[in-house]
Amino acid sequence: MKILVTGAAGFIGYHVVERLLQEGHTVTGVDSLVPYYDVRLKQKRVALLKKYPRFTFSRISLTDYKRLEKLVQETKPAEIIHLAAQAGVRYSLTDPWAYADANYLGTLNVFEVARRTKRPRVVYASSSSVYGANTEQPFREDQRVDRPISLYAATKKANESLAHAYNHLFGIEMIGLRFFTVYGPWGRPDMALFKFVRAAISGDVIELYNQGKAKRSFTYIDDIVDGIVRLVKVKPQARYEMYNLGGTEAVELVRFVKIIEDRVGKTTRKKLLPLQPGDVEATVADCSKARKDFGYEPTVSIEEGIARFVDWFRAHETFLLSLERGKQ
């Protein structure tokens, strides 16, 4: 198939595009290369993808509707996978406009171009953050998501509502995927695993929020990619659906750090901090709906996933340590 992937220079987008190319698809990648974190990492991902002859890259901001529509009309993708977004919970308190532009306006333009060019489906990234103030664990898709506790989460919930309207009015299949703390090689410098491994190697202090008691369904990137690829193989049926994509188990932050220390071979210095504004104590995924509907089954344990990440970090250590630190 011909597939359009937004956010192709991002962490998840890069891995999704690579898998699709390996399976023989033709992929057009879109990304604006916003410098939320060191843009050299995004450029490196794009350079790796450009080694595939069936990949083309367009540097476009999704807020520019005319350029986006022109690209879709020219490439005529059978599928649109919308992964572009302004990431980060805490940064949304600093620059909420970035989230309004990238997450809401950008998504509106993707949905609208799908309508005007008669694409049958959009698969788009949501987030476990939409569960907000829910306290019942694990999180299920039928729980309330109308009480976001971060501005980032509010934009993601808005995307889900917008998708429902487009499905209801125009019959476009809208599939939202609520990702749970994705990690792995080529991950973002502002995310916990990257920061912790970097600190362990460099001897820096690790900051642990909620006194290290935060609990997450850490999800290895290959398991996320497998879920997305499985889903796009299902014929569009004009549905509106939400799916959790989470890891094999929920892990406390203190255990997460211990596994990193064991793999790196160094004990870290830690600074315990309170829960930060916008953060939740636990995000635990119930993935039974995705398992039932398209066979989603995460397989990479937290120990194996961290081992793979550390090995990758060591292999690219000079480059990775030279990157600017993330905004969070």
C-alpha cells in the first residue's frame, strides 16, 4: 500500500515507517522537525529511513492545510497514520500554544484532508494521559475521560472528540490509539529511560517524581509498532474506536531504575521529588479490547526492553551524550 505517516521523524513515527517499509509498503513521511528536543536526533532518524527506496520525506507543518492537501492529492495514500504531536506533559504548562497548534489544529487538518480527499480511515495517536483523574486501575477504554489533569491530556481528549464528530458526520473510520509510556531505541531525550541511562553513564543525579512510586505500563516500541501494523491490515469498516496499547506489565519507577542500574553496571544518585503538576500516580493498561479485535499481544518484558535500549545507547554513546537535554 501507499501510506502517509505524520510525525515520521519522531520516535514512534520512525519505527512505524521502518516496519512498513520492511513489509514492502511505500511510505510518505511528514514532519516539521520542531526543535522541542535536539533536532539532530530527528534528522538522524530521517537519514536512516531515506536508505529505503520506497520512502519519501516532506518537511511540512500540519498547521499548513494547503501544503498538506497538495501532498495527499499527489501521493494518494490508501492509509493515513497520524502520529505527529507536541509531546510532553509538563512542557504543556509552559507553552500551551504549541499543543493547541500541533495537537489540535494539526489533527483537525489531518481529519479534514481525509474527508476532502475521500480517505477511508485515519489511525491516530492518543495517549494514556486522557484517563486523567480516573483512579480505577487498570484503565479501560469504556472509562470516563472527561477529567484531564494536564493541558497535554486535554488536547489529546479533544482529538478523540473531533474524531468522533468526523466519523459521525462523514463516515470516515477513526481509530484512536492510547499509548502507554512507550520506550526503546531512538527514543526522546526528555523521556525517563533516556534521561536515566544518560545519568547512570555520566554520573548525574536522577530525579524520581512521586518519591519513585509512580507506576507505568512501560511499552517497548516494537510492541506498539506491531499493534499499529496489525490494525492497518484490518479492512476499514467506518468505525469509531479507541484502543489501549500497553506493555506486558506495570512497573514502579524504583524497579525501573534498578533494572537500568543492573544493565549499565552503575549505581545512580537519586533525588526524590513530589508528584509533578499534570502527572498521575499510575497508568496501567487493560489491552483486552485490542487483543480481541486485532490480536494485539505485547511480548517484550521490561528487562529485555531496557537491555536493548542500553545496548543501543552504548553503541551510539558519543552522539547521544552530545545531544541537548530535553525540556522536561
